[in-house]
Amino acid sequence: MSETKIALVTGANKGIGYAIAGGLGALGYRVGVGACDEARREDAVEELRAAGVDAFGVPLDVTDDRSVTDAVEMVERAAGRLDALVDNAGISARWEQDPTTLDLDVVRTVVETNVLGVVRVTNAMLPLLRRSTAPRIVNLSSSVASLTRQTDPDIDVGPIMAAYSPTKSFLNAVTVHYARQFAGTNILINAACPGLVATDFTGFFGSRTPEQGAATPVRLATLPDGGPTGSFFEDDGVVPW
Ligand SMILES: NC(=O)c1ccc[n+]([C@@H]2O[C@H](COP(=O)([O-])OP(=O)(O)OC[C@H]3O[C@@H](n4cnc5c(N)ncnc54)[C@H](OP(=O)(O)O)[C@@H]3O)[C@@H](O)[C@H]2O)c1
């Protein structure tokens, strides 16, 4: 088996996903850049290669079964296994989301990408991950998923995002159940909060760079054996559920 570790990052054509791909590449990982848009994906691959990363493009729409099946075949052909899967692709759909006037189509769209997309990709990639000697899965969550923080009047958790935030709480809960299912195996799975990062996603609002946002996901994707699993981290440590 090749010594080079293989990673796949979903939504890696820009923002935090791109920085995670760069961070893993800098650690010597061969990185699959998962993204829908062909031009932006190939630009990202080219830029990563120019920076010395062994990157390859993986056409991937996390909401589409066929696309995910094709992505599995592509990673299998390109690398034969997967050591780290970073489920980064995510959307918010709208900044202000009042629960009393929620558009259910918006909720469905956000759940489809942020939760079902992660489950779809993770389960499809599992056979490749199981071929690794140290499989790691990281789900990009957010501190707005923390019900403890959302209900603490002393913490500013930003605007009410009644579709987006619960999808990340849902994702956290799913992460815990994966960890329970993987108990006794070598698969470690955790959720990561990148902090408030200036990307397209936030309209470039936020004090953190994509590289800073990538630090915790990269750390969790490269955990040593015996590391934590079924937990939720940010740079400063564990985020309360
Ligand atoms: N930025 C923040 O402050 C912040 C804070 C907490 C958590 N997060 C989480 O961090 C992750 C990355 O956010 P970001 O700020 O880097 O956002 P971003 O700049 O908007 O990037 C999101 C990425 O996800 C991809 N994506 C969206 N839908 C997809 C789909 N169906 N299939 C495949 N890829 C898809 C996008 O690709 P296209 O460009 O092709 O659509 C893009 O590459 C998200 O899960 C987000 O919820 C971000």
C-alpha cells in the first residue's frame, strides 16, 4: 500500500474547503478536490498544484446520488483508498431565517446539502475509508449548532438562522451516531467549528482567514490513533453540544 495519505475534501474549490485541501497537501497528503463547478474545480486544482500540493479534481455534487457514486469510482481509480474525508460542502441559503416565517423549501435545500449530503458522501466513501489503516472523518459544523451556546443569554450567537443552524445541530447528532457505530474500529469521526471566517458564505464578514478556519478540521483529519471521536472541536478545544 502506498505510504502517501489520501484525502478528499468536499466543496474544496474555495473558502475553508480550499484551505483544508492546502493544509492537508502541505502535510504531504494527496488531496481530492471535490466540487461541482468544473471550471472553479480545475482552477483550484491548478492553484494547489502550483503551491506544491499533489491535488486531483473530483467532480462532486453532494446532493446527487449518481455524482457521489461516480466520485467514489474516481477516488478508487486515482488512489485506491481514502485516509481522510472532510465533509466541508455546506450552504446557508439565506442569512436571516425567522422560524415563524420559514420557507420549507429553503429548509429542505439546506438539510439536503448540510446533512443528507454528508451522510450520502460518508456512506459511499466508507468502503474506501475502511481500506485505510487510520481512517478519519471530519464534518464541518459551526458553533451556531451548539444548543448550549444558543440558549446562553450571555453569548452573542449572531442572527437567528432557523434553517441553517439546526442543520448543523442535526449534523452534530449524526456525527455522534457514526462515532457510536464505529466504536471499536480504527475510524475516528468528529465535528469541527472553523470560527467566523471571511468567505463567500459570510459575504466576507468575519475576522478569520480560511487558513485559520482550516486549522481545526486539518488537525481532526490527521488525528493519531487513539485520538478523540464523537466530539465537537474549535481551536480553543471542545464546543459544548
Ligand atoms: N465561513 C464561516 O464563517 C463558517 C462558519 C461555520 C461553519 N462554516 C462551514 O464551513 C463550510 C465551508 O464554508 P465556507 O465559508 O468555506 O463556504 P463557501 O466559501 O461558500 O464554500 C462552500 C463550498 O461548498 C461547496 N458546495 C455547496 N453545495 C455543494 C454541493 N451540493 N456539492 C458539492 N459542493 C458544494 C461550494 O461549491 P460551489 O462554489 O460550487 O457552490 C463551495 O466550494 C460549510 O459547511 C459551512 O457551513 C463556515
